[in-house]
Amino acid sequence: MNIILLGPPGAGKGTQATRLQNERGMVQLSTGDMLREAVAKGTPVGLQAKAVMESGGLVSDDIVSGIIGERLDRPDTDKGVIFDGFPRTRAQAEALDGLLGERGRKLDHVIEIAVDEDALVDRITGRYTCAKCGEGYHDRYKQPKADGVCDRCAGTEFKRRPDDNAETVRTRMAEYRAKTAPILPYYEARGLVSRVDGMAEIDAVYAAILAILDGGPAAR
Ligand SMILES: [Zn+2]
């Protein structure tokens, strides 16, 4: 089972990918991680990438494909792969089909964790944590029982992440749409795209993802 997992920042993609790895033995492959690893290990393609990067150049699609190919040849990918951050273009999507096909594999699903932008802004901008113990709170959904006092450690200092503001969230959503726009139509035309409701509870999102993985084409 090989999938591409898509979702804007804040949709909980990382959490879901971690669960798929822990519970299903799938391996998440992000291009950045694979590249760093290949360079560190000095694989044949890693050495090529290193030379390009050291000369200040951009790593080409061919090199990225080579690195993914090397990674797919390792046995820990047998139970399935979750592609993260790749492909970004139609050419890369076609290259990925080739890489999988050469190995007798295929891409089974493209799963998008979909969010409602306004609801996401509401969810992210309202959150804050206890400065002492890190307990999470939310302006609207989870206030401390006693005003201004942490339920867990009785601390009275709270903090917000500077990135948790509406403008940043909307900018990231726009970036996400721009990044996925080139590849979604390619996969939609082949009936591979499924969407799950990313505003649901974490467990419900995970259950929806499993239903797609286990349900095959009929679940789409
Ligand atoms: Zn606390």
C-alpha cells in the first residue's frame, strides 16, 4: 500500500502519518529527509546530490528520483510508503509512477486531509499553552477551570506561539494550495484522490484514513 498524504499545516498530517507508521508498519518518506540521509550515507545518488549542493546548485528531479528509487529498494518499505512533500509537479508525479512501476508497485491512494480555512484559523489562533508545564488550552474550546490558573500545575503564566495568527495560517493555506494544485488533477483523473475531514477528532480522521486503505476502490 503506497500513498501520498496531503494536508495543509495544522491539519494533523504529521500525527496521522506517525500512527500509520506505528500501527501499520508503513514508512514516511519526505524528500528532505531522504536527501539528507543519502548524502550522509554516501549512496551513489547521494554523492551526486552532495556535489550539486556543494557547488550551490539545486538538486534536479533526476537526482531526487534516484534517491527515492534507492530508498524504495530498502526492505523496510515493503509494508508501504507514505510520500510526504513529493511529488510537487506533474513531471515528478509521472516519475514516481515510473519508479514504483519498475519495482512492481503502484500508488494506491492520494489522501487529502481537508480543512475548512476559517475553522482552521479559529482552531489555531485560539490556542495557547501553560508556560510551566506545557498543558494546551484554547480561548474557545478549553479554558482553565479557574480563570488564569493552569489545571495541571497551577501555573499562572501562559504563552502563545507567534506563528499562531490568522495571517500566517492563511498564507500557509495559500502556499499549500499552490503546491498541490499541479498534482491533484493528475491523480483525480485517475480516481486516486480521497478526502477525509481534517476538522474531525484525531481518532475519527485516522479511522477515515484506514477505511480508505482497507476499503479499496469501493470506499472512494
Ligand atoms: Zn501548567
